[in-house]
Amino acid sequence: MLRYALAFFILALVAAFFGFGGIASASAGIAKILFFVFLIVFAVTAVMGVTAGRRVP
């Protein structure tokens, strides 16, 4: 998922360089959303990993 965010970010930079404002802003918005989704998924899995190691039989 982080790879998709990076791809949309690069697409936004290229589109901004060539002057396509609408495409650049849309790609940047998608990259930002995917990045935050990645951070949330990472935080959830990190917390689950830490709590799974603390189980006492």
C-alpha cells in the first residue's frame, strides 16, 4: 500500500511539472489518503503484535 502512495505521489509531481493542475491535485490527494491508511494499518498490526506476545497461558 505504501508503494501505491509513492506511485501516486510521483504521478502528482510529474503532472505538476507539466502543468496539469487537476491531475496533480487528485493524485496528491490519493497519495495522502493511502499514506494515512498505511499508517493506521501499521499501528494496528504493531499493537496486535505487541499484545500477542504478552499472553500468559
